[in-house]
Amino acid sequence: MPPFSPPPSWLADAVLYQIYPQSYADSNGDGIGDFAGVTAHLEHLSWLGVNTVWLNPCFASPFRDAGYDVSDYLSPAPRYGTEEDLARLVDEAGRLGIRVMLDLVAGHTSDEHPWFTASARDPGDHRYIWAEPGADGTLPPRFVRSPGTRPGGYLPNFFESQPALNFGYARQDAAEPWRQPVDAEGPRANRAALREVMDHWLRLGLAGFRVDMAHSLVKDDPGLVETCRLWGELRTWLDTTHRQAALLAEWGDPQMSVPAGFHADFLLQFGGPSDGLPMRSLWNNGTGTVHQHWEQRDSCYFDAGARGSAETFVSAWRSATALIGDKGFISLPTANHDFSRLCCGPRTAEQLPPAFAFQLTWPTLPAIYYGDEIGMRYLPGLPDHEGSVLEATYNRAGSRTPMQWDATPGAGFSTAPADRFYLPLDPDPDRPDVATQRADENSLLHLVRRLIALRAGTPELGGRGSVEVLSTGYPLVYVRGGRYLVAVNPGLAPVTFPYGTDGGTPRPLEVSGVRIRDGAISADGFGFGIFAL
Ligand code: NOJ
Ligand code: CA
């Protein structure tokens, strides 16, 4: 395979912002967020300084998995508006210097997608993975009985309503005749379909895609060799057709996905050599996390009790960046729609400033999950909604509640009666909101804005500059680009770290509760400081 083109240059300066469209802003009073609602709030994003938005799936869907069950990749779901509404959102965002990316659900469709309903009728169709029943009538493990006239069953990729698209198997097995090679007709048709879908939206002005379960495509694929080959082929196509488009993986293993062809990959609560531990060791967001379980989980670094260490994260980071080099980026999200927000369990909003000071000065592609910029909290105890519950103790709905825009009863999210809201609002009378925080320069929102501006104006603090880590304990101390010192203390107790300045006086750029003097850095509880050396 020829070498890939360098990543689009805009990606190095990107600050991502994830919008869960059904929960962001409702423009027509039906209780569900929509494109026009997002468009009406672009000014917030522009004021905040984020320059790239990614939207969770907004395509036609029966919503058994909140839109990750796509029934038509080329049509927006009517509840979000029309293609024209999306085009208007993209245009107006572009005028404000904001790129918009979509979510490409590559590994499966809805069981209501016409490809699947046709496949469930036609034993000669191989867009999905179908197995015949055995002599005793049973299906192989994990296969689900056909809903159509076709006998046998299909392999799901996530929920049963999400049949896996057939990208083939890396290994054949005479005892499992449903395994097809990766270059069989069905897998070839599906790879071509991915290109068509991408081409359609990129032509409309979208800036790229976050790719759902990007690691999941080729089955029984030791080392994910064939899955990587598939993405390499797609990247080569993208390099020649849409070189400015970005591909971000939901894979959780940048050292594998970026060399394979992605421009960036998210650190997640799963994936990679230690199955998500680097990310969990920061925020405590493991699979199954709900706040009731917080105390039972591994200790994490952003913990008021200072029971963690940043070493797990930093050493995983070092080895991943050594392998990736300048081929792409590792994206560090504050949270996403699948795991708990930063403000969860015993972690309160007053503990978030050091977390943002860290995220926005680390050499990453930072991704802010909507509402984290005001410290919205994970809401425990919500009902299962559109497939939000994965296990009894794992309800994603708590991270998907409506954006809190102002202090009115509907929080400025919607004018619908409260019982028609996509999910309930945080009932806390003191819930944070954008309007209140915008009026207060000491708010988290203002801090996040200043940190983004500082990063934008200081290349050494961005995704490409060097980092020298001096301490992975409390405080975490590092120097960016040889010139900017960052110290953060997520713990409640004050801490110190020996640090000589050779007589110079570090210039505070954004500091709260951190001092450098007398040969030491001293940090108050939840303090953070960014200094020019
Ligand atoms: C990952 C998505 O982030 C999640 O929300 C979804 O349920 C699964 N993939 C299945 O598409
Ligand atoms: Ca609406």
C-alpha cells in the first residue's frame, strides 16, 4: 500500500465538540433536539472557541440504539430535520470557522434497513452474515433467527436489531461455511457502499466522520490485520478523493488504528493493549460505570482522595505516540454518550477545572462532550431509553440528558412539556447552565473558553508540541515545548513538588491555587496552573 497523505492540516489545531443531536436544542417544541436547534446555538460554540463538531448518528433509524441502527445512510432522520436543514447547519458553522463531522456506523445497519429486509428474503444475498441451522435446527452461537423467509439466522454486531454487515472473515473454516473471504462479493459491495456514503456527505460539505466500532468489521481477524487493511484501502481512496476530510476511529487503540489509516482515534474506556485502562485510570469511566459503583472501581487520577496516579496514562501515551509519530493524533475526550460525564459519582463540578487544564494543555486532539463545559452531571437512575441500558448497572441515559442553556424550567432546551423531553432534565435546582455561567467570569465555562483560547494562541500547548513529564503523582507536572509549565492537582489536599526556576520568575498564564517559589511548586486542592517559563 502506498504511504498515506499527511493528515489534513486543520486537524492539528482542532478542538472537537461532540453533540448528541437529540439532546442539544429543540427548535420546534417536540421535545427532541434537531439540526435547527444546533444551528441556533452555533454562536455558543464559536464563543467557546471549539472549531470542529461531531454529531452522533442523525440518519433515518427506528432508534433501538438511539440512531446507531441506521435504516438509510443517505437520509437524515425526520426528527432532526431535512437534508437542507443539515446543509444550513454545515454552511452557517463554516461561516463561523466550525467544521462538522458525522458518525459513520460502518459495521452494522438496522434490521429495518432495506438491505437487511431484502437479505432476509433472499438466500443468495451476502451483505450480511447468514448461517444455516444445524441438523437439529439450532443456530450457531450468537446467531439470531431470521425474521424473513430466508432460513437460518444472522450475526448481530451489537444489539440483535443491528445485523453485522459482511466484511468477510480473516480465516476460513470448513465447519463454518458462512465465513466468506474478505474479497468475496458481499464484502466488496459493502466496502463500496462505505465509499458511496462517505462521498455523499463529504460532497455536501461535511468535514469527515467518527467511525462507529471501526475495529469490528472483519470477523475472526487475529491482530485485526484484515480490518486494518480495509481501513488502509479506504484511506487511500480518501487521500485521492477528499484529502481534507478526517477519519476518527471509535477503536480505543490509536497505535493500531492510526497506522492503519485513521487520522485519529479516541482513547476510550475499552480497547488497546490494556483494554481501556489508560483512559479509565484518568476519569474512572470503565464499562459498567454508574456512580453507585464508583467506590468499587480501580482508583483514578482525577480523584479528590488523590488515590490514583497519572503514570498509567502517561506511559501508555508515550508508547502510543512513539508508534504513531506525525501520522495522526490521539484524541482524549472528557466523556461521550457511552460513558459517564466528568461530573459523576463523588466527583463534583468544583473538581473539573484541573481536569480541563490538563486536557486542554496535553498534546492531544481534545474532545469536549456537550455540557461538560458547564459541568453537567451524569444523572443516575433514569429509565432505559432507546437502548441506553447495556447492563443493570450501566445506563448510558445519564450522560445523554438535555443540554442546560438557561435557568428557565425547560433549561432553554425545549418548549415542550417536560414529559415530552427526550430524556428528563437534571432536576437539581442548582443545575449549571450556559446563560448563568456566561454572566460569571469565574465560571467553569469561562475557564474552558480561556483555556481553548490559550491553546489556540500557543502552538506549544497544542496537539503537536513536545511534552516533558516531571511528575505523575500529585501534582501532575509537565513542560510543553520547553517553555510552558503545567501543574494540576485533582486532589483535595494541598501538595508540593520540588522545582527550581534558576532565578527566573515563571509568568502565570492561567492559574488557580498554584504557586512556584522557594524551589517548589505548591498547589492547593483542585488547583491548576499554566505558566510561561
Ligand atoms: C458505539 C456507540 O458509541 C454506541 O453508542 C453504540 O451503541 C454502539 N457503538 C453500537 O453501534
Ligand atoms: Ca425538535
